[in-house]
Amino acid sequence: MNPDIILSIRNLKTRFFLDEGTAKAVDGVSFDVSRGQVVGIVGESGCGKSVTIKSILGIVQKPGEVVGGEIFYRRRDDGVQEPINLRDLDDRGEEMRDIRGNEIALIPQEPMAALSPVHTIGNQLIEAVRLHRDVSREEAANICIARMGEVGISNPEERMGVYSWELSGGLRQRVMIAMALVCGPKLLIADEPTTAIDVTTQAQVLNLLRRLQKEQNLAMIFITHDLGVIAQIADYVVVMYLGRVMEQGPVDDIFHNPQHPYTSALLASIPTIHSGTREELPTIGGSIPHPFNRPKGCPFYPRCPGFIPGKCDRFTPVPSPVSDKQSVACFLHSDAAEETE
Amino acid sequence: MSSETLSPDQNLPEEADAISVAPNWKLVWWRFKKHKLAMISGIIVIFIVIIAAFPGFFSTQDPSESRTRGSFIPPQAIQFWDNGPALFAYAIEGKRNPRTLKMEWITSETKKVPLRLFGRGYEWEVLGLFKTDIHLLALVNPDDPPVHILGTDRLGRDQWSRVLHGTQVSLSIGLLAVFLSTIIGIVLGGISGYFGGWIDMFIQRLIELLQSIPPIPIWLALSASLPRTWSVTQGYIAITAILALITWTGLAREVRGRFLVLREEDFVVAAKLSGCSQLRIVFRHMVPTMSSHIIAAVTLAIPVMIINETFLSFLGLGLRPPAISWGVLLQEAQNLQSVALAPWLMLPGVAVIITVIALNILGDGLRDAADPYH
Amino acid sequence: MLVFILKRLMLLPVLMFVFSIVSFILIQAPPGDFVTSYVAELAASGSSMDQVQIEALRNLYGLDQPAYVQYFKWISRILQGDLGLSLDFQKPISELIGQRLLLTVILGLATLIFTFMVALPIGIISATRQYSFFDYFFTVFNYVGVATPTFMTALILMWFAFSNFGITITGLFSPEFADASWSFAKAVDLAKHIWLPMVILGLDGTARLARILRANLLDELNKPYMEMARAKGMPEWKLVLKYPLRLAINPLVSSLGWYLPLIFSGSLIVATVLNLPTIGPLLLRSLISQDMFLAGTIVLTYFGLAVIGTLLSDILLAWLDPRIRMEEA
Ligand SMILES: Nc1ncnc2c1ncn2[C@@H]1O[C@H](COP(=O)(O)OP(=O)(O)O)[C@@H](O)[C@H]1O
Ligand code: SF4
Ligand SMILES: [Mg+2]
């Protein structure tokens, strides 16, 4: 494993065992994250982005379960420490808890829902510090106040005493960012951090995240369903569809040289200044199949314009390299297929 | 950008997604079927309803017939085996204890009272339509002493037959009271949830007020003010109304909550935009969507009514003899003396408990099936 | 917070006014006026009352005047602290109710504390260990608890104690303390007797509250803030105790609003079976003998207890949940 890589996911599989059937929420996902790199995961909602990161953090709850794959993670930052497989750790055990929040921190999708409405902001921030640092309440409070200042929250002392629902959406997300940073993590995971807030605030939060990432040379996984946002922040892009990776590669290659029909379709649906009003927005034809009823073959074939009858609906393509940085799972590029079970 | 369907799923295979296209009630039924305990409870409830409809058929004796020489006879077991399949009960004989002068009932070990299925007994009316004397269980020789499966009470009345007839009264009171309160609840809850605004405010305050009233004293006071000269039927109707009067609030809240959710849903908005009248929207579109929730809520309300009727009658303020309900029967077991003397007088309580548990499990199963994510 | 409490307190007289009208209607509900039925009752038992006395009573209660005048006379006498006379007992109502009211409140509070102490752990265990043996066991316990009328529980326990140990478990005091004035020994004696009615009364409520708590907790356990707390690296037990419980307990506290009145009035039935010296059996007796002023006063007392219970639960809720505090203030 390249010493720059701090997280390497190999063939991750997470399923939800429901009464109606088994949902393969994440089905063989692989990608790497290097020091100082921002990896963007993009895909329509329900494609398994959140479940992927929950699997990394070991917080998938019943009826979900990580059933396969490896999550290699390099705990110490000196580049020589052998990576450990997070899947070998007990999800509720001490070591995993020591990594969660301390080394790998999460910025959740909906700050409103992720904050307890009956505890003050300060209470929840201080708790995040004291879970990992042996400091007094006052010291913890000072750390939190300093972090809140760094993420651009004015009057941090005062804000410690308020409740989440007394803050605006943008401030709430800043609180979440401060909370993620209080322990000085190595890897920051942001799950659609800008989805729940309005457009102007979105830009501010994006700028803030980019600045913090650069300053602290953080590794970051940035999740969004919006390719437009990816273009602004990511170095490397992973395109997911129905629990599988369709294409991945450096951001420039993905945007200027997309190889997968799904990526192309996604790119075509980004609103640009020229595309005019919302009504004219081109969308991808067809809807996402139900996760319990995923078609056999390539997951995208019911909506794919390049559909090859007799092939795409019978065999499942696996990612194969198209250049040294970019890989694609599509029969238009390679015949590599999954062995049928 | 995910769900807008501009072009049909041209490539989708034939075996399309059954789950996403199944109608609502079918989904509910599928989920309900998986709930084994609720299925069993449902069957028990059906059984209880059958008993309530034809109590005479299952009875062995006229429930009102008293026998002065047969008071406080303990329950007699039905025997099914006598060197081969058989159907009989051991006779029971009373002896007066010369010292205490109390009757003591001793089961004979030799004298058998043969029984048969579908035999003849006293006459009873089928749903008030015609009369018959066929019973599930009857004496082979009409001259044999009667067999009391659940013993007899103070006046020598057969408790088994009384419990069965009590089923009819208690269950129907529960049903009727819930029916009444459902109507009030749906109308007021629906108005409240649909229109919102000050109407909603007013109805909500009214509900809160009613809910903060302790119900039992009100029930007692209301029932106590019923004239004692009223007939059994009048009393029955009055008690039903009294029960319904206080309990509609819970249902109204449920319905209102559903309405608030539904009001925002697409199809209601669509119906509004297409110019449907408000009443039409409510009754054509919204009420049917809620029906599974309402059925669940109603199922859960019936046992509450049954227990409340039991309370009232037990305290002597509900139905009054000669009416027969579970509460009236339990009145016989009101103090330690009678319970110590004849513990089987508490058995009607078992009927209450079984029925209430079955209805509650059934209701919970229905609710879970109607709303799995709640 | 203060504003919130003051607001609630201001509502109190309004509620009591409404409830006093309801009580008065209940008093008036039986056909015929009560003096007539009282005279008839006296006659039936062989004694009688002279015309002057009857007229005096009629005047006192304003029986010849319209209903609102009668209500006004009744309520103003109550406000002056004169609850009137029980015709059945021939005693001042205040004297009849006083001691019994105290015992009713004590029993109610004891039941409440018992209920919460039992329902909380049961609810937490069954939610966090969903589908475990515990969960199933308590589910069964809950169904049986809810389905058994309280008087049945009382009867069964009474019968059990009597037939197995030959003891009679009725009343709240041993005979030697029943009429004694309050002393430490009497309080101890009360504590020895109160647990049984407390358990019987609390069983149903415990079952209900544990179920409510379980359902709420299960809801909360899947909320994003739980995920967030996990992602922070919080141990699971701490997580459950800190976040969802705080939120799941809210509906429980607001359920006090209906649960307290239920305990108070539910104790009526148990008290009747167990022959407890609370106001319940007194209400029953007054209703059966149509001693309507006594009955009305007791019903009003129940309303009062309920209103106070709701008030307390509102305040507690506001104290627990900052959102409510803000919204209402
Ligand atoms: N708690 C859950 N229970 C059942 N299925 C779930 C659950 N969470 C996620 N899933 C399944 O996983 C799929 C992916 O979900 P998710 O990762 O949240 O999507 P997104 O890409 O929008 O973050 C969903 O379509 C759903 O089928
Ligand atoms: S494999 Fe076939 S169906 Fe899938 S994306 Fe490629 S061309 Fe389309
Ligand atoms: Mg997501």
C-alpha cells in the first residue's frame, strides 16, 4: 500500500436484511484516500453513499450489516505504520471508538437532525472533546470556543449556551464542522454537508471546508449528489450507482473525459448558466429501480442509452482501468464481468 | 433528478417490482400475515365474535334459570376418555355439613353423566329470527342433573352459559360504543385536521379539556343519574352512549394527526388543484387512505370500552341485572367472602382478559401493518 | 420559564370554573331535587322531617330558583370554604373528605413513583434489547397488565393471600391505627399497607408507560443524532442514557397529564374492593344513595387533583424540554 494512502477500501459490501428482501446497499465498492486528498463520492440519492461511510465508521445499525470486503486504515501518520483492517475491530469496542470522532470525523448530512434538540451546543461540543481527551470541562470548553472561532462562528462563548434550533442552517453546519474538528482528525468525512442549507450559505460552507482542508492538509471524503459541487472541491471522484462504483478517476478526467454512460448522463444534467430555466433541465431518463429488485446484469441498463442487449442485462461489468488513474465498469470499455453466483 | 420519469423504463424486464405496485391494502395484508401472534389473535377474536352471535348454541343451560338447591357448585370437568373416546362428566353430589350447615359438593368417582354433541336442551333464539333447541353440548338423558362447566353462582345459575351470554352483551357494548366514538372522532378529528386554523385550535382545546377530566368519576356520576326504572335495553343504550362520550378524543387525535400528514401529500394537493370540492377530497381521497389506521385504532379502542363496561357494572353503576354482562357477572365476586367461598366466580374475569389481550394484539398487529415505520 | 408557569397558573381558575359547572350539572342530573328524595328516604327509614326544616333546606340551596342561581349559591359557599352537609352521613362534607383526600393523594403519588421506577428500566431494556427474551417477557407482561381490570388484580391477590396464608389484606391501616391521630407509628403502619394497592393500581399504568417508552425509544434510537453520537465515538450505554432517554421521556412526562387523573380515579375501584379509606368509595356510596352534594364535591375534588396533576406535568415538561419552554413563553 502506497505510504500516502491512509484509507483503502476494497470490495466493501453492506446489506440490509429487511422483511421485504435483502437490499444490497453497498455492493463491492473500492477506492483509496490519500493524505491531503479530497475524494468526492457522487451519485443519485439512495445509491449507497451514506451507507458506504457508515460502514467505514462501523456504525451501520441493524438490520444492516457489513458482509464483505476490507477497510484498511493507517492509524499513525508517519507513513510506516502498517495499515489495520477496521473490519477486524469490534464496532463497539474501545479501539474503534477511539478512531471514531478522534481520527476519522463525520460532518453529517442534516445538522438539525444530528444535534440533540434538548442539549445545548456547548454540551455536545464539550462531550466530543472529553470522549477522547482527558481534560476538564473548562479546558474542553476553551478548545471548543477556539474551534468555533476558527470555523467563523461569531460570539462563540455565547453560542455555547444555545440550542440547535435557535441557530440558522449555516451556523448549525458550522457547529458540526467545529465538532468534527475538535479532536484534530486525520480524515474528515462530509456527508452532503451543503444539501440542507440555502445556496449562498452553501458556497460559504464549501469555501470554509476547502480552506480548512488546505490549512490542515486533511484527507477528506466529500459526499454529494451534485456534480457541480464536486467540481469545486474534489481532487478525485467516485461515481456510484445502486451500490456499485460505475467510474472513478481524477476530477479533470471525470469531467472532461467521462467514460461511463451514467457519468455522462449525470454531467448532462448539471444546471449551467446556459441551460436556462429549471424546466428545461435535462434529466436522466427512467427512475432508479427498487434496491430489492435490482436487475440482473449491469445496474444501469434499464436507463442506459448504450445498452447492449443480451450482454448488459445478463452479466455484471466490473471496474477495469481505462488509464492509469481512471477505471470504469461498463461493457463498452471492457468485457470484464463478475462471475455469476 | 432521480424520480422524474421522462422516458419509460424501456429496458426493464417483465418481472416488474411487485412491491412498489401493490395496492395499499394488499401491502398491509402481507405485512399483517407475517405477524403470527396477531394472526392467532385474529382467529381468537373471530371465535369470540361467533360466540357473541350464538351464545345459546354453546350454552348448556338457560343463563337466567336459577336452582335454589344448586348454589355455588364448583366447576365440573368434561371427560373425553373412558377406556376409549367418550364424552361425559362425573356427577356431583351435595351434602350438607351437619356442623357448619354449609353445602359441600363432592365429585362422584363412579357416577357418570353422559353428554353428547349437538344434542337437545333448552330453547334459544337464533339472532332473534327463529328458535331451536340444538346445543353444542347437551345431556344425553334430559333427566340427569345439569353439568356446570364453570360452576354455579349464588342463585345456582350456570356460569358457563352466563359467561357466554355476557360475551354477547360486553362485546356488543364495546363495538357500539367504539362505533359511536369513531364517528364523533372522525368527524371532529377530520374537521380539525383538514381545515386547521382556529377550528383546529378550538377542537384541540376541547379535546385537551376532555382528556384532562378523570373519566371514571364522570362515568360513575352519569350512570348513577340514570333512572333506576329504566329497562335493560334503555340502560344498555345509555351506558354505551356514556362510554362513547368520553373516549372519542383519542380517536379524534389519531385522525387529525393522519389528516395533517395527508394534507401535504401529492395526491391531495393534486385533487385540490383539479378543483375537487373539499368534502369530496376528505371522503373520497383522504378517509380511504386512512382506513387501515382507523381500523387499527378502533380495534385498540374496543378493549378499553370492554374494560370500562366491566368497571361500571362491577361497581353496580353500569348494566344492572337481569342484564348479563361480564361486569354484571363479576359483581358476584365483589368481596373477599364470596371469592373465598367460590373462587370460580372470578372466572368471567378470565373471559375479559383473554378478549382484551386478543383484541390488543390484533390491533397492534394491524397498526404495525398499516404503518410499519412508526 | 417563569412566564410559562404564570401562564399555566392563570389557566387554572378558568379550568376549575368549567369543571365546577360540569360537577354542578352532575349534581343536578338525577331526576327530582335531592331534598325531595332525601325526605322520601327518611320516610322510608321511618323518620321524618318537619316542613320548616325542609323549607330551610330548599332556601339554602335555592331549589326553587333557576339553575344558574343554584349554581351560584353552591359555588360561592364552596369558595367560602363551606362544602355543605352530607345528608346521608349527617356530617359536614369537609370532615368526611379531609383525611380521605390526604390518603388518596398519598396513594396516588406512591403509585406514580412506583410506576416510573418500574416502567423506566423495563422500557429501556426492552427497547435496547429489542426481540430479546426480556423484550418478549415484558411484552407478555404488558399485554396481561393492560388487559387485567385493576379490580381483578385486587381480587386475585386478596384471594391468594387469604386462601394461602389466611390473611386479609384490606384497608390502609391496622385496626389499632385506623382511627388514631397521625403519629410516626401510624405512618409506618401506612407504609406497610400501602404497597399492595400501590402495586395493583400501578400495574396497568406501568405496562402502558413501559410500552410508550419502548416505542419512543425505538424511534429515537434510529435518529441521526444517535448516529452522530456514535460517530463521535461514544460508548453505547452512555449514548442511550444521554440522548434518546432525554427525548423519549418527554411523551412520558406529558402522559402524566392523563395518567395522574387516571391513578386518582382508578384508585376508586381498587379502593372499593380493598376497602381503602380514600375518597373513591365515598363517591360510590354517595352516588348510590344519591347524596348529590357530597358526590358533586368529590367529583370536583377529582377534577382539582387532575388539574394540579396536568399543571405539574406541564411544568416538568417545560423544565425538561427547552423547546416547549421557548415556544410557550
Ligand atoms: N436503515 C435502513 N434500513 C433499510 N435500508 C436502508 C437503510 N439505510 C439505507 N438503506 C438502503 O441503502 C440504500 C442506500 O442508502 P444511502 O446510503 O442512505 O443512500 P445515499 O446515497 O442517498 O446516501 C437505500 O436505497 C436503502 O435501500
Ligand atoms: S454495461 Fe451496458 S448497460 Fe451498463 S453502462 Fe455499460 S453499456 Fe450501459
Ligand atoms: Mg445519504
